[in-house]
Amino acid sequence: MITVCQEHMKDGLNLLNVPHVEEITQQYLEHRCIFCNKLAKFELFYVKPMKISLSR
């Protein structure tokens, strides 16, 4: 997963091949753009990690 600001969305899309795009929620507000270190607005990823419960 990479995080990008609005200005670097196109660069991020060019970096990953057919990524998924999701707007960053408040939970992830501390993430920074990998290109300019500004606060990121979007996360780009191939596959969202699955949440696995270890308790049965």
C-alpha cells in the first residue's frame, strides 16, 4: 500500500499497476504522501489486508 496526496494521485497510479483507490478515513490521517510528505488523502493498493481473528 502507498499513500498519496491529491497532487500526486496520478504519479501513484502510474507507480502501481491497476491499483485499488480508497479515500483515507480519519483513522489514517497521520499517513503522508510518499512523493512530497504532505498529508495523504488517498491510499492505493493491490489487495486490502484481511482481518483475521485468532480467537476461535
